[in-house]
Amino acid sequence: MTTPLEGDLGWMLGVVFRAYAKAADHALGDLPGGPRGYQVLSAAVGEPPRNQGAIGAELGIDRTILTYLIDDLERAGLVARHPDPADRRSRLVIATAKGHETWQSHRDALQHVEAHVLSALAPADAASFRGLLQSIACSAQARDPLTDLCEAVAQVRPEAQRRPRKR
């Protein structure tokens, strides 16, 4: 039996996202901040080192939430903050040796999650799907960069009240 939803992009994306999110939460459950912590750790592993503002803009994480995530990762010995030679007021977030090892082990776990989620596709189709999805995601991010998750929620759910930020 077919339903009108079977061809609905939103429904399809939601089903795939929920499957991925559930498995990723399980794979990353021991990491401070779970999937978001993993994304921050991934940014800290990357080159060149970036400051909190650049990481927050790239990941679409509110700066207050990002500070807590970095604090948690730092307490776990996974990242360290270093003065930015280009701007003394700024701190670069850099993965420690333990952070690199932890990132790699979690990356391996996520590769298993991704393989499971994409297991309905032949390997060549899975690679093609990933490439197409990357193109769509990069294009969408370039057209409408996500820099504030609260704003994104307000756009999707206008009835959601935006709480004032403490400064």
C-alpha cells in the first residue's frame, strides 16, 4: 500500500534523520555533549585551528551553548583553549592528543552508523547519495547560513517564543 507521504521530501528526510540521530546518540552517548559535542570536537581536530565564534557560526550553535560544550570537552581533557596569536581577546579551540584519539574512535563508530543507515543502497549508490546530499547541504548553508538555532526554531515554529538572551 502506498501513501502520499512516501514521495514527500520532508517525511523522507525526517525518517532518515530520526534513524541516524537515534543510532548516533547511542554511538556518542559517552562523549560530553553527545552529537553536538562530537561536532565541536571535529571542529577542534580540524585545521587550521578556529576560535569559538568561527566554530559556532560553522555549526549553527548559539555562543552560550557552545561555551558550555567546550567547557565540558575541556574538563574531559579533549580540547584546550589557546590564545589566538592574531587576536589576543580570542581563544582557539584545539583538540588534545586524547581528543584526537577520542574523535577517531567516535568517527569510526559513526561510520558504522552511517553504513547501517545507508545499508538499503548499493555502495556506489550510497556514495552518490552522500555526494548529492553534501551538494544540497552546502548550497542551502551558503544561501541561508544557520548561525542561530533559536532563530531557526522560530522560523520553523513561529509559535515558539524566543527567550531573551542574557548578556
